[in-house]
Amino acid sequence: MNRFKDMDMEAVREKAKESMAAKKAWAVEHLDQEWEDESHWRMLASKHGVRLPNWWIPNTSTKYIKRVFQDKGIDIGEYLEDCGCKTVKQLNPTFPCWVEIGFALEYIDERSTTGDPYGL
């Protein structure tokens, strides 16, 4: 059974393009995109085998950061406690998801090299 049989695929594609354009427009208006640490975070993502989410995804899309901690076998609760938050959605809402993952990768990298996220 093909559930797309009776659908106008051109209309579906057009609707998807409009939805993506709306998400990108929202991100341009609401998310901070200029970060001096971008190259450092991209290097850490490569080092740890993490694929950063697209630039228009807000950090309130929690599945991405949760996945990073789960894949690394680290309790995200410790990270959140160190950030002064109880949930991922309490992190700065003006940050794109890739930025929040960059901060998390710094935490993970410090922890993996020194055993202490603060490098003490």
C-alpha cells in the first residue's frame, strides 16, 4: 500500500520548502549565529565523531544534545547542574543547537582529557 499514491507530490515538496524557509527566517531573527569559537567547536565535533545540527535548529530541540551525552556515556544531569539548570530547555534560548553542543563538547573534552570538566 502506497500512502503517497493519491497525494500531489509537487504540492508536498512546495509545502516542505515553505516550512523550511519559515524555520530559517525565524532562526535569523531569534538565534545568535556569530560565534568566535565556531572553528574550535567544529574541530571538537570532528574529534568526538559528532555531527552538529543545522544552524536554524534552536537548542530547545533537545534530542540532539541528549544524543551526544548518551553516545558518550555521560550523565547529562551533571552537565546541566554545572550549567545551573535542571532541564535542557532552561539553557539559553537564543543559542542555536549547534552552539549548545559546542559548549557540551568542550565540557566532554575537558572531562575526557583530565577527568574534570574544569581542567583542575
